[in-house]
Amino acid sequence: MVEQRSPRIGIIGAGAIGGYYGILLARAGLDVHFLLRSDYAVVAEQGLRLDSVVHGQLHLSNLQVYADAASMPACDWLLVGAKTTSNAELAPLLVQIAAPGAKVVLLQNGLAVEEALRPLLPDSLHLLGGLCFICVHRAAAGQIVHQAYGGINLGYHSGPGDGEAVLAEGVALLRQAAIEANPVANLAQARWQKLVWNVPYNGLSVLLNSGTAAMMQQADSRALIASLMEEVIAAAAASGHALPEGLADKLLLATDRMPDYLPSMYHDWQLGRVMELDAVYAAPLAAAAAAGVRMPQTRMLLQSLRFLEAR
Amino acid sequence: MVEQRSPRIGIIGAGAIGGYYGILLARAGLDVHFLLRSDYAVVAEQGLRLDSVVHGQLHLSNLQVYADAASMPACDWLLVGAKTTSNAELAPLLVQIAAPGAKVVLLQNGLAVEEALRPLLPDSLHLLGGLCFICVHRAAAGQIVHQAYGGINLGYHSGPGDGEAVLAEGVALLRQAAIEANPVANLAQARWQKLVWNVPYNGLSVLLNSGTAAMMQQADSRALIASLMEEVIAAAAASGHALPEGLADKLLLATDRMPDYLPSMYHDWQLGRVMELDAVYAAPLAAAAAAGVRMPQTRMLLQSLRFLEAR
């Protein structure tokens, strides 16, 4: 009987998301390989550090890190923590790293990100999406700060063979690392549901130059957040994805309970990096328009952010 | 035969608007008296300077300036260039300065500003409103910079006797100073029409930290401006004030032709002064709501500005 080797996991990008989940997977003894760009030298030398409200202080050195895809071993799972804006550029690297029948998981926010990447991958690869409910940021190269939550809603998008089995396998893999993973039957719906948080908080944090706490405390910004949430919920419903009753209230409450948080888009903006405007704003706006629904507040947010980015 | 004395004009506030029109009226030889607060000492000593694209460099010294209303002579016309936010506080001073049957003119933007002031004035005073189509700002105490335009649409609000005659008298008075004054039959409509410019540019200049030129050049902000204009136009129509066809295009074109301009609200924000959010945003939103019309973008702008002001 041939011993089954443990699955080899490639983490693409070790920013906040890739770093956090990569550390947890590596700590659990899984065979994790990191493909890094700007942070390669620092992480190769010093490893990854996690300062976590849940896991305490972790420091993993002697990690398997790579600066280029060509030197990586073939991976069975590829967890993409890079930004959606680099997906097209990453696609050939994913193909290069992927073992036969590998599973690519986009740990990214936004709508239609799998649809955009799918044509760039061979049919032999599975494609999944993971929605990360987590407050985490990269304080510096190789230094991840985890403030709250940490679960992943994992959904299967497309690929050869039995998607349900692949999804179950992915959930089990993440749970091995004590990651609270949950399978979702409808990935598009899960993406809409995640957008109900991301659409207001990501953009408003940039536009109002504020973390979540101040925006939740002031009555007008709080009302605006709630109103943006309802706009996304209505667009989701019109697009065929009715979301759970009371979702906006639930998310407002969850945000009240979070520490003051600066979403990833705020960090992107502050650091002069490109913001994920297409995945988080343009894609849902296009879907809503196709369903005959207007999202005037969401559109205004996108227009304002595009102006700021163009400056 | 008794010689009719020339009308005595009180200018309340010598910021951008009060300063600009006050200088022109004084230059024309009219009997102008300025009531000043923070700028009193500087103007009393150095006079008022105007740097104008139309009138060149003007410097008027030996002006009739006052630090308190009690020392002013009774005025036949009171031109209020102060901000709407101080109207309630100004009302007793206006009453104190007003000659019998005086005319109070609010040279202010926003909706329902006369309605708010009217109950604080005796019935014996006339109340008018003037919409100033002008790019002007106060560079420093007593120093006014005039960048473009300069006309006033003057409308009669309420008072004893013949409003039409009072309006004609006011127009004639302003024209004596080469001010392009035009009588408007419907003041509320004129206020809505002015808001079509103020609603987008005033708030967005603060929110996007930008003058008009950059916002007009970038496609998204330009589309947002146009869309806000259409929202105001629709609210005006629903409130019974149909505005001229093609107004938004006309205003966009006029703004294209302006030099880069920072609206008054931008200066207020930068200097930590209170912004005219009630007159420019809350009042039209309330009027639209009463007419059953939503203004989601205008509301979002107000909510964002209130958040910024509250910080």
C-alpha cells in the first residue's frame, strides 16, 4: 500500500491573509510553501511573525519560501492571498506551480473574481473561493497583526469531477490548522454576503479617513453604512441571491464588537497601492445593473474612490 | 421739495461675499456701512482690498466700519454676507440696524433660509434673497480675491406692501454699482436652481479635497457631479419648481470655463469653521422627502460631511 503524502500547500502572497492562514497551516505541521515577492528577503531571513488576539505571539522561521514560481514544488492546494488586481498576472504562475488536479482557492473579496480567472486556468484545475471573516493586517514585511475573528466560508466554483468532495477536502484541510472553515453551497451568494460588509467599510474608510470605530459611533456615518448595506442586499436579491433576514443588523453588531479596524483598502490607499475597486465595487454594480437595479450610493463611493486613486 | 437722501446700505460681514459687493457699492459712491466681527480691526485700519479678474486691483480705505451694531446708523438696505449658520444670532442685530421699512437681503446659498429668519424679524421689514453667481474668496482679513463671474439673482420673499417695487429698487441699487443684478419672480425656484451647482461642488470639494478643475477633468467625479445635479433638479421639480431644460449641462460648461475654484465650504472646512450643511443639504433633503423624493447621493454627501465635521 502506497503511503499517501500529505497535501502540499502553496500560499501565494504573504500579506495579511496569506501570512495569517499560512502561519496557521505551517504551525499545524502541514507542508506549506510560500511564494513571495516584495517580502521574500525579509521572510526568508526572519520568518513570519503573528501577533494574534486569538493565538498569541507566534514566530515561525525556517519556512519554505520562494521568490519565483519555477523553484517551487508542485502544490495540491494553492491559496491565493494576493489582491484581486494581480490575478491575471498570477494565472501563469498558478498554472506553473499546480500539481495535476490541484485546487486553486481565491481568498479574496469581491464579486466574479473566479469568473475572471477561470478562463486563464486549464480545465484540469479546480477553482474555489474563500471569504475570510477576519480583522488582520500586515504591519510590516513578515509581520501579521490579527485583531479579531478568522473564519473562512469556502465555496466551490468550477473544475473537473466532484466539486463537493473537493470542497469537503478543503474544509477538512483548513480545520486541521484550527481554522474555522465552513462550506458554502453557493459561492456567488457567499460573495454577495461578504460584500455587504466590504462595500461600506472598505470604501468609507478611505473616503472618510477613518477606522470602523469612529464611523460606527457617529450617527450619520452609521446610517450611511446601514444604507449601503441595504443597497447591496437589494442588489444581491435582484441578482438571485436572497441573503439572510437581518443580515445588516447582524453585521453592524459584529462590527460594534470588533476593535477599531482599518480595512485592507485603507492600507492600500495609505501605501499608494492599487485598491480593489473592480472586484468590490465595479463588479457588483455591473451585476446589479444587469438585474435592473441601481446602487446610487455604491456608485458614488466607487466614483469618489476612482477620483482619489487617479490623483 | 425735500431732497431724498441716498439709501444707506449696511453690509453684514465682510468675508468673500460681503467684502466683494460692499467694495463695489462703496466704490460707486453709495453710502455703505460695514458691520464686522473678526476682521474689524484690520479693515478699520487698512481698508478693503479687492484683487479682481474683472475690476483689477481696488483698495478702499476710510470705509465706514463698525464693530458693533449699536454704533451703526439706521440702514435702508441690509446685505447679509455672513453664513447661514449665524442667521439666528444675527437677527436681533439686523432689527437694531434696520431703518423703518428696511430691506434685508440674504446673499446666501441654500434652501429655506428666509423662512428660517422671517419669524425673527418684525413684519415691517422686507426680506429678500440674493443668489450670487461668483467665484470669490477671502484670502485674508480685508483681502478679497475675485476669480470669475459676479451676478446676483435677486428675489423678494416677504414683507409689507409692494414686493415688486422693492425688488426693482434693489436691482437698480446693485446696478448702480455695476453689479449684474437680475430680478427673479420665484425666489424658492432660484434657490433650487443655485443648489444645482452648490450641492455637488461644495460638498465634494471637501470630501475629495479638491478644487473644481480636477473634479471636472476626471471622468468619475465629473459623472458624479452631473448625477448629483440631476438629483437636485428632480427634487426641485417634485417640489413644484421645474428648472430650465439643460441646466446641468449649462452649469457643467460654466464650471469648465471657470478657473480652478475652491467653494466656500472648502475654505470653511479647511479653517475649522462650521459648514453650511443645513441650508445646502439638510433643507433640500427635507423638502424632497416632503415631496416623496429620495436623494440618495445628496444624503450620502451630507452624512459624510457631518461625519467629517463631527471628528
